[in-house]
Amino acid sequence: MREKSLLKILSRLIAKACKYEEKFEWDLTKPDGQPGRCLDFAKAQQHLAWCDETPLEDGFQRTVDWWEKNSGLTG
């Protein structure tokens, strides 16, 4: 199933950005979230001159770095 492999890829990217090195345990008896959606960025590109300049892995890392710096919750 394509959605499950995408979930695993995204989970690994987020774990890498958070420096999480433990093994994942997948409970296949539970729902895995919202069904997938196909996104169309044509309107954003047309009306806002928007384009995706940040690779997904870099975006995760920048988000985690910002959180660690600004949340006050990490040691």
C-alpha cells in the first residue's frame, strides 16, 4: 500500500531530524490517520507566485532546530 510506505518514509525523515534512533513499532490494527490527498499547488503558484524552494527533509530539520531553540522544553 503506497500510503503506508509514505508514512514510513516521512516518519524516518522526522526521526532523523529529531535525532531519534529507536526502532519504530507499527500497530497495524489501528487506523493510520487521514486518507491520502493529492495536492495541487497550481492556485498558489498562479495567485501567490509561490514555489516550493525547501526540500522536505531540510524543512523538517529547520522546524526541529527552531523548536529546540525556541520552545524552552529541551535540555
